[in-house]
Amino acid sequence: MKYPLSITVNGTPYSRVIDAKTTLVEFLRQELGLTGTKIGCAEGECGACTVLIDGIPMTACCVLALEAHGHHITTIEGLADGPDLHPIQSALIKTGAVQCGYCTPGMALSIKALLDQTPDPTATQVRQALSGNLCRCTGYQKIIEAALAAAAMMAEQTGKKDGEPQNNQ
Ligand code: FES
Ligand code: FES
């Protein structure tokens, strides 16, 4: 059976008629061509498919696309601001937290959800926020360092926007 779906992805509204069994990650990758969202286990264990649904990190392999009807989805493609990487992406690169990169989109979105709610997290809070995201390469420490570095970068950017004096030294 096919049903109509209306969904907003990275700020763009889409309307499609889709099979009821289509998962959200299948819809994003196959229907919209947003292949930044990865499929690892396809059963909710690895977190590679993590996207934000109304700001909440969810494993898109475990959500039917029709369950996301009317909701706002953020994928890794929606994180950068045009050619400018999001501070989370910059921090992941700078700290050497990306090796094969397969887990990275999901990690980045879990970090974003954390920093949106908790702009100055502890390392323990970062670990908890990333507990559903598995990485086979890095050993996690650099990813945690990246999340903390991103928090600092975002706080600095917010301070600049708020007109705080800038230290140019
Ligand atoms: S692919 Fe969705 S949790 Fe592993
Ligand atoms: S960088 Fe390879 S799985 Fe995380």
C-alpha cells in the first residue's frame, strides 16, 4: 500500500507517495538522494543512521518514513552553512576524530542534539549522548574531545554575535 507523505528535511518541504514499509533512512537515501545518512546494522544498534526528528536524535532505520509525516528532519547535509562547515564538523576533523567516517554523520547529529540542549557539557554528558553511536575506528576519545571543542567554538561564536569584546591576540 502507498500513502502520501509530507515531510520537511533540512528546511525543505517534500511531498511524496511512498510504500508504507519504507523506512526513514531508505526514504532519505533513495528518494531524496541524501546519502550522508549511513546504514550500518539496520536494526537500531549502531547509530550510523542517526538523524534529528524535531531536534531529537533518532535511528532512522527504526522509523518508518510515514511516522515522520509532518515532522522536521535534520540530516548531516543540513548541518553545514553552505560552504562553511558546522563547528561540530570542523572540530571532528581538527581533533582527528574521523577515520573511515562511516559513523561520523550520526555522531555529528548526536553531538548537535546534545549541544542544542546543553551548550557546555561535561565529558560524561558527551559520553552519555554518544552511547547509542558505535565507532569501529577511533576509540571514542577523540570524538569526545571534538564534542567539547565544538561546544567551545560555538560558545565563542555566540559571544561574538552577542557583541562581547573579542580577543584578537
Ligand atoms: S543502521 Fe540504524 S542503528 Fe544501525
Ligand atoms: S570513524 Fe570509522 S566507524 Fe567511526
